[in-house]
Amino acid sequence: MSTICPSEVEVMTMEPKEPMDRDFVIASERNGEYPFTREDSFERKLRRHRRRHIELGEHIALPDTAVEYFEQVEIEAMLDCADLTPRQRYVCEQYLRGWTLQEIGKKLGITKQGVAKTLKFAVTKLKRAWENNPYRGLAEVYRYEVSRCGGVRR
């Protein structure tokens, strides 16, 4: 008969845990007492949003993390409410995708300086829209909350 030490008994009787990232809970400001959202419910909402906005997914690569997703949603919201001309919006979108001013100009048939001027006016409108947006900074808030909680349940 083999003997089992107490620590082995504790390990054998422990219930299996779910993966840590599925258990992630963001707690409210009440010292972490009442969770107001679970990571799995967030993922479910994220999938629902992506299904509803398929046309956006065709043009912009889907984000890998929640923070990238929030940033992408904020950028799209700013582009929508900034009252940009179609050319200004196109220049902004391509610039955010990493195109150079010269590449954008070649596609539009204008000079690099013309693209820079269009981008400058678009950025001015975007700044004005950003200042008037009551929900600005959601991605930054999410990033802070995740780093503050450390990704673990409280």
C-alpha cells in the first residue's frame, strides 16, 4: 500500500479549473465585489457586432484583440461623424491602412502634396469630431482596466 501525502490529496480532490482567459472578470468600482461583465459575454457581443457589420470586415482586417477592436470602432465612428468629403475619407482610410502619401496620390491621380493637403483638412475635421464625441477614449479605458485587473478574477 502506498502512502499519499496531504498535498497530493488536495491536488487530486481539486475541481478542474477553466482556462484563465475565459474566467476573466472586469469588476465594478465597488472594490471588485460585483462583476459587471464577463469576457465570454464580451466575445459573444463582439461576434454579434462582426456579423452585423460584415461589409466593414471585407475592407478592414478583423482585430485580434479587444483593444484593437475598440480602437477600430472609435476610428470608424470618427470617420462617420467628422463630415468628411468622400476623398478625405478615402485618404484617411488608406493612410490608416499604412499606405504612403505617394501611393494614395498615385491611386487618386494627384500629387503627394495634394494628398497631404487633403489629409491635413481631414485631420482638422477629425479633431473637431473627436472633441465633441462623448464616448471618446473607450479603447484606452478598456486597456487601462485590463492592465489594472491583470487579467485575473478578483
